[in-house]
Amino acid sequence: MQDRDAIIKKIQSLADTDLKAVADFLRTLETKKGTGKHKTDALSRVIGICEGPSDLAEKHDSYAY
């Protein structure tokens, strides 16, 4: 495992253009950390991908039958 101080030294030696890539990567790590706690069900993942009103309330009988 990398030592925190060694990682910080490596980051400090990077060029400004590389720092943006590091910052982007850190943001992805932070967002992944939050997404693992709540799993969505299958129905929630497909909401809005069908034709028609987004909530399917308008003319719901014609969509169901």
C-alpha cells in the first residue's frame, strides 16, 4: 500500500495539465463511494425510456391494454 506522503509528493511534482486529470479521477472516486449504498430496483432504472408520457398517467389504459 502506498504511503500517503509519497502519494502527495508525486502529486506535487505533476505538471498543471496532469493535475486536472488527477482531480477528475478523484471526483469519480468520490461519486462511486456514494453510489454503492443505494441500489435501485429494475423498474426505477427503466422509467422514462418508453414512448409516451414520462409517468404513463395520460391514457394509461391504452398503454396497458
